[in-house]
Amino acid sequence: MTKYLPLITILLPIFGSILIPLVRFKSRRVMCIYTEALVIVNSILVFLTILFDRQIVCEVIHFTGDLSISFVMDGLSVVFAGLVAFLWPLATLYSFEYMKKEEHENIFFLFFVMTYGVTLGIAMAEDYITMYCFYEFLTIVTVPLVMHTLTREAILASRKYLYYSLGGAAFAFISLIFIIKYGTTNKFIFGGTLDPALIGDRTNVLLLIYVFAFFGFGVKAALCPFNSWLPSASVAPTPVTALLHAVAVVKAGAFAILRMTYYSFGADFLRGTWAQYVVMTATIITIVYGCSRALKETHFKRRLAYSTISNLSYILFGCALMTPLGMTGAITHLVFHALMKITSFFCAGAVMHQTDRHYVYELDGLGRKMPATFTIFTVSSLALMGVPGFAGFISKWNLAAAAVDSGNGLAYTGVAALLVSALLTAIYMLSVVMRAFFPGKDFDPKQVANCKDPNWIMLVPLAIFAIVVLLFGVCSAPLTDYFAGVAAGTF
């Protein structure tokens, strides 16, 4: 296989998407076929890259020294790129039905597909500067998706998202400069690249830079106190919010923090320092804050958005443990949360598409008219709660076990936060399920007389996601073993 295969998987959706608004397709159906085919072909190429082009460096532009734009598929890249390649074709299929009622479809799919390629650029980046360039590019291509409806609320939400993201990236850029200055290389090497001889007595300065960068990348991962953009972005069409909250944007922030912590600064350099305690405290606070706000929120999608805020900090908490077990737990939840959350968001989108109901108190009795949608939503709810037999239990168990194994006193507080979060998650997710299936004696069935499940275009992706969540709940060992290998630096 050619060493340029990683580059092809990045550029194909970026340039292929440009044709969507430019070409005059004979019909909407032809446009949908082209878009889906483009995404599926690219996902096949990604999996071929995973199988045949591992560890082969593709250098595109060389600046000076070891500064370049280059790509490689290492163990962590396989996890993120594989996740994105699996989810994007199904999300695209779902979007065709959802976007029927929206205007400017061609523009929507232009940026929707382009985001696929940009996200792969982050996943496959060989070095810090490449990841940073695509990280900034991700902000640019997702802003139009957030403001797609062009309502005042959408425009304000897109501005907030843009300002927060650019501000966070500025803090992250500082760490790039210091890695270049005090590291042996700008490339990602497991264990870190900082050179003790260059650091000298500047340890505390570098720790401060790490904290800045953690919060900088943490903006996209919705870390407190920089998370208000995420609920605001829920005004975007559901396919966008699902990918913002499950894959592309928020996971890019978590992925960048994993890269920075374990492949640039190095866990050994950070473990036991004041910087570790600062970032771990922030993740624990965010876990509790997110699920507490979700409990109070009555808007369906915003409730799920606050849930995302909480669950993203599960990943960051595992990263902040700075141990192989902590990294394993973080990677596991990065993958499993993406599957669980995209399922719940797509269920919410199906409800809004079919009924135009947006608030939790409007969902009474819908489970009887939309049994497939709310059964799948129940699966995602149980998984997010961490019920044994579902994927969420595996990732939460790994995180709790890693926290206990670390011997870090603050990590025990994190375990307590995970338990509190599980309880509150049960309340705010199952309250939706109970309303949908058991509306109460005063419920009038006429209120939902015209409601029904969406067609197969929406239900097929939902069913596949639910099956995968169940499958990983009972048979996750091969996958978690691979994650453990990545965390040990084997892959």
C-alpha cells in the first residue's frame, strides 16, 4: 500500500465535499448517494490504512528541522480514526432524513463531510504542529454547522463556540512552543519528549504551561469553567450536535490532551506534581457539575449536552491519573461514550424530527407511539448509567479501578464523583424513559395520536449503535486489551 494512503483519507472528504454544492445533481437522491458513497469509500480507506499502513510516516510538507506536516497511524491514531470511520457513514445516512426539513442542505453536507477529513487529520497527526493545525481547522469548518439555521440563537451560539475555541487554542499553542524549545523532538513519542538537560530549573514553568494547555485543549472537551459553549451549540441540527458531542469536536479535545500528556510532556514528568492535582481537581468538579446541570435541564438536547460535559471529564480524569491503567480507562470511555452518546442524541433528534417536541415534559406517552426509538434510547440510558452488561459499565469500571490502583488520595475523590454522577445520570436519563412509557393516569392519548417512529434511514443507524453498545458490554475484552497495549506503549 502506498505511504500516502493516510493523506488520501484526509484529503478525499475535504475536496470531495466541495463538489456537493458545486455540482448540479439530477435530484436530491443522487446528491445523497454521492455523499454517502464518498464517506463509505473514505471509511474503507481508513480501515485499509489501519490494516496495512501502520507506522508508515507520510510527510507532506517539511518546514525546518523536525517541523513538518506529517501523518502516521500509531496505536492511539487507530483508536480515534477507527471510531470516526465507523460512525461517520451511519451519521451521514441518518442526516439525509433529518435534513429533509432543513434549508441549504448542500452547504450543510459540504461542511459535514469536510469535518470528517479534518478530524482524521487530528487523529493521524505525527507531531504536535500537525495536530495543532488541524485542530484549528476543525474550529473553522464546524462553525458553519453550528450556525446552519441562521437564527439569532444559532449565530450567537456559533460566535461563542468560535471565541471559546480560538481562546483555548491560543493557550494550547503556548505548549507547542515550549515542547519545541525543551523537547528532543516535536513528534509524538510515547513517554514524552522533554529533555531534562534542557529543562534545568524550569520544571515549574513547564508544569504551568502544561496546565495552560490542558485547559486550552479542554475548552473543546468542555472542561469547567469553559464549557458553556456546548449547551449553546445544541441549537444546531441534531446530526451536528451528535458529532460535536460524541466524536469530532469534544473527542478531538480529549484526544489532544491524551497526546500532550502521554506523548509530549510525559506522564512520568507530570505524575505527583502540583500540575497533576490542579487538572485532576478540574475534571472532578466538571464531572459533578455536568450531571447536576443535566438533572435540572428541561430541554431534551441541552440535557444531553450537560451529560456530555460530565462524561467528557471521565476521559480527562483517566488521563489526569497519568498511569497506564488511567490511560486505558480514558481511551475506553472515549470510544464507548461516543457510541452511547451518539445513540442518545440521534434518538432525541428522531423525536424532534417526528413530533417537533423539544422539552422533556413534552415527551409523555411517546414511548407507546415510538417504541423503537425509545427502546434504543433506554439502551443508551442504561449504558450511560454504567449498568453491568452495557458498554458504559466497562469504561467506568476501568476508570474506577485505575483511580484506586493509582494510590493518589485525590483520585479517591474522583471515584466518589463517578458514583454521584452514576446516580444523577440514572435520574435524568430514566426520567425521560419513564415519561415516554409510563405517562401517568391523567395522560390523554390523543396528544400523541399522530406520532410514530421515523423510517429506516434513521432507525438503521440507531439500531446498529444500540447493538454495538450491547455487544461491547458483554464482549469488550479484545478491544480493552488493545487499549491496554496502547497505554503501555506496545502499539
